[in-house]
Amino acid sequence: MAASVARSCCRVHSRVVFRKTSYLKASLHCSPSRRSGLLSSLYNRGLLKESFPEHAAQAELPDLLRSGPQTVYCGFDPTADSLHAGNLLAVVGLLHFRAAGHDIIMISPNALKNTSCRCQIGVYQGCLQKTGEEVYGLTVPLVTTSMGDKLGKTAGNAVWLNRDKTSPFEFYQYFLRLPDNSVERGVTYLKLFTFLSLAEVEKVMEQQKQDPGKRIAHKRLAAEVTKLVHGKEGLESAKRCTNALYHGNIQALEQMSDTELQELFQEAPFLFFFQFVTFPGLKQLRKTNEGMMIKDGGVRINHQRAANPEQVLVLGQHILSNGLSLIRVGKRNFYILKWLSM
């Protein structure tokens, strides 16, 4: 993840770092009418579930927001090394408040001691303990997939916002692979996790309905959320990795950095060679019962079938301009060759 969201004007968890989006930048100087309409907008998007105390929040909170910039808080564990996708909805809610001109705090409750914070997203006891004024709590819905799993859980593992724990490619792929009925149901994820206008969301969903096979909504969701968390560079990296791995795009493969390669092929051996030689793995295959895989097309070099066990990797054909050769044996076994002398 990259630079923090407007660090000069809000306080954030040390690991909650996002790119400033053009949406936020364009919205910092907004009118009182926009501030007062914020709550109804968030309810319309499905971002807010309940408010506490219910009567006071409905009657007084809109006037408070209209009166001028307020401080809005959401607490996260400051000792954690990363937030995960399950925390993202609360963060997006905070960013909507920031875009409407309010200050936001995303750290531990102790940070509230010297602030006039009267509004909290998530739970509401933190504010109540720190001030004698009327305070307000707003809750966000618990987001689950169509299978009933909490958002951000895949095969028992969390999808993290920290690149060191979940790469931009893995993050992008998680949202891209969400089941159709998770993305398309009632309150679409595009309303919850992006800053697209409701009119734009409706347009995208109509395109999805007309041609579900293109997965237009999935691609837009994955792109918007990845860009929010990892910035434009992170999104471009995720798309390069996607094209290189799933679409056999040689140009994308050439443009990938060593870091992207290691993130993409985490389980693949990363081998270094100093001169052009016959690839030893192909010779080894010839000596085993699996040698027939070569003749059957089960071995590929840079996505192209290798039919000869004595295949010599040559520059321009098997060795790309970035010194890379990608060997795939079968469907899932990858070897990455990095040539140090060409």
C-alpha cells in the first residue's frame, strides 16, 4: 500500500494507508448542503445499518453535520500489522465523511482524549466514555458472500490490505472472483465499496445484466477497490499479473518487475542463470515417466508449447527482453528463470 489518505488533515492507523483518490481531493471543500445530505446518501448506498441513540441521531445528527466539519472516529487495533477486507466497509464509510469535509480518526480510542469527537462508526461506547456531550454511533452492515462467508475470507485465510500480506494481484483476484449473486444482489458491492455515483452503478449493473459472461461488474469492482487500497500503480500491477498468468500475454510478462513475479508465483522456484544453456528441467523430464508431457504439450515456455526435450532457450524467442523465461510443467507447476547475462 502506498501513501496515506490526507495525513496532514486526519489521523490514521499506522497500517491504514491508501492513495488519495481524485474523488476525495475534489470533495474536500464542499457545501453545508452536501454535508447534511451525507447520512441519507450513505443509507441509500447501504453503508449504514443503524444509528444510536436512534431518535437523537435521526433528529440532531444531520444538523450537527451541517453546522461545520466534525470529527468522526472508527477504532481499529493499533497493534495489528494490517487491516483486512472485512474492515474495509468501515474505512470506506470514514472516507465518505472525509470527502464531505469532516475530519476522521482511524486509531485507538485513546486518541479521542483531546478531541471533540461526537460521532463514531462501528461501535459507540468509545465516544460515550470520552465526552459528556450528546454523542452518536453509526453501525455498518456485516457483509457476507452469497455462501454466508464473511467478506475477506478465502479458504480460511484473510484478504489483507497490506501488500506484504496480500499482493495487489491476489487482492484484485479476490474481488474479481466473487460469486455473481454476491456482486449482483440487492445492495450491490459497487454501492458499498466504491465511490461511483448511484447512476453509474446502475449503468454498470445494467451492462452486467445484458451480458453476464463479460463480468463487467466484477471487473469494475475489483479495479475500483484495488485502486483505492493500492493506488493506480497497484491496480496496473494487478492487471499485468492477471494478463500474464491467465491470458498468456507475453508483453505483460515482459513488463513485470521481479517483485511482481515473486508475488505472482509465490510457490514457484526462482532460478538464476548466467549463460544460455539447455534448460535442465526439460532434460530431467525426458528421463522420467513424465517425459511424455513434453511431446503431449504439457510443458510451456512463456506460454508456448515446448516439444523438444533438448530445447535451447534463445534470446528473443524463449528469453524475454527483461531476462525472463517462464516454464510451466502441467497446469500448476511454474519455474521462473532469470538470466543475469544476455
